[in-house]
Amino acid sequence: MALKTFRIKHKKNTLRTSYQTILLGVFAFTATLLGFLLFFTNTQQQSQVYLSYCGDFGFYRKSLTLMKANTFVLNYHGCSQSYGHAHGKWSLKDNILTLNHTTPPQSQHQYQIHNNDLIPLTVKNDKFTLCKVHMGPF
């Protein structure tokens, strides 16, 4: 009775598995690191927000974010898309909020602060309400 010899291919497959494990570890580490960076960046941005106002713009929504550094961002958005934005500087004097747009077309809008609302003084139908109490029509 003769014994058959056979080769063990174990070492080559083990080496391939080691590379796959290392690559998977690198991907997992990178994904975790990116998650922490995104969380930290979002937390930092949220700490810079002074007040956030929301409003309706026909079938669209709009949001006005006042930053502590006296800058603002105005966004118009629909179901899943952005329909435009503006930014600039804001100031407050005697319950009158003034927005000086630095994006074209450059303009100035004024609002009177009344409870949770921004009542437009220069542009009709441009009312905003604090986001935490805003209730949209839909």
C-alpha cells in the first residue's frame, strides 16, 4: 500500500487572509475616524449658532440661521433639494433685526422681533418663526 503525498496550501491562503483582515481593519478605522470628525465638526458648528428661524416659501421651506459671529445663512429648500441660499451680516437694534446680504444681489432686509416671530418690514410675506416652535402648513 503506497501512501499518497499531498501539498498543504495553507500558508498561501493564510497570507491572503491576513492581507484581507488588515485591509478590513484599515477601512473600519478610517470609517470610525471619519465618523468622529463629522460629529466633532457638527458639534462645533452647532455651538456657533445664535438662533434658528424657519418659514414657508410656497411649496418650499426656508431657514434663517443667525450665528454668534453676527453672520447669517438663509436657505431655501424643498423635498430633497436646495433651491438657493444667501449669507451676510446681521445686526440687532431696538428689536429690529437687519440682514445685510453679501451675496448677489446685495440687499438689506429688516424684521421686527415679536415674541417668536420675525415680522418683515421691508419684504412682504417673508415671515419667520423660531424653528423650535414653527409648524409648517403640511
